Amino acid sequence: MKEKLLEITDLHAGVEGKEILKGVSLSVNKGEVHVILGPNGSGKSTLMNVIMGHPGYRVAKGGIFFEGRDISGLKPFERARLGIFLSFQAPEEIPGVTVENMLRMAREAVTGKHERIFAFRRELKETMKTLQMDPSYSERYLNVGFSGGEKKRNEILQLLMLRPKLALLDETDSGLDVDAVQIVSGGVSRFHNEDNACLIITHNTRILEKLKADRVHVLLDGTIAEEGGPELIEAINREGYAQLR
């Protein structure tokens, strides 16, 4: 029997007094890949932000449990230390902080262990190579001057270097061409194993070509309208969301 990693129960949450999530419940086990589908405005990104503890969102009801622990009251950095990672739909630019320094400090903060600079640098460059990233980008300020595709690859670089237990991927494949999607998909595939899990929001299911989706959740108007296996992705691609309304 697989070990439960994330459990969300009857989650009601919103922003600025507006309720967006209206009773969402789902659970993710170690070793699984879960996919969240839904039209724009259905609450997908809100769900990711609430799991990560974004201070702009308020939880009115329900629970978020990670490895059996209620994390509803934890700050984002505390959730990150437990092993939760969020890849942003629109990654921010951070002038003054290089990619290498950010990753090294982040890993030290998560693990509590000092990183030996030369060993870390060697691992970083090897990982960048697998993502077809120019090694010189490690010396550049985080996402500053990066193209959209480069920012998304940088998100996957962070995922591979930080090695979280749960990866929350919010449309990491959006705006990417076919080749870039293949690279990003390959990076997520390299990350995923039996000891971690992925929760993926996508409109472009090509990111799943190298990943097996164990469970699919369709979010409509802040609630899960339908759940199923990979066959549900095919049905949505064929018939759209109107059939579920």
C-alpha cells in the first residue's frame, strides 16, 4: 500500500473576500502523478498557492495535511523545508541574486547542511546540461533577461537541484514550443520516482508524454467536478469541459 503524502479535506479558500475553492478534497500518494485540468478561472492556481501557503489567500475551512501533519498554519518557507516545491506559472525576475547562489542557499535552507561550493557547482552544471541550458546562466541574476522558455527550464532546474517530496507544477509547459516541452517533460520525468509525487496543472498535455498520470481531477467553479484515470484526459481533449457542466 502506497504511503499518503498530501491530503486536502473540504478546502474552502479565496482572496480579498471572494471564495474561489468551494470544498476541494483530494489525496496524493508517494510515487504518483496527479493532473489538474479545468478552464481558466476554475481555481487551479489558487489551489496550488493555498497548498504552498501564499499569504494573499485565506483558508476559511478545511485542512491541508502533508505526511500526516496539518500544515495549514505554516509559512511558505516552512512548507518548503518539509519538501513542498511550487513551480510558478509566471516566474519572477530577481535582480542581484544569481541562479547558482539562489539554488545553493535554498538547498542549504531546506537540508540544513552546508553545500561544498565546487561539488555543488559541478552538479549544477551537469543538471543544466540535461536541460540544454547554457552553463553561463548560472552566473546570471535569477530570470533577469531570460526568455519565457528559459524561465520555465530554470524552474525545472530548481526542481532537480532541490529534490522536494512534492512538486506543484503550475502550467510549467505554458508558452513553450514543442522542443521546449519535450525538455521540460524530460526534466520532470527525471525528478519523479517512488519516493516523491507530482501535482500538475496543464492545458497542454504534451508535458505528460514522458509521465504516467495516475489520477486526473477536473476543477470547475472551485469544486472537483470529475475524477478518473488517464482516459479522462483523452475525453476532455476530445469533448471539452461542457460535458461536465
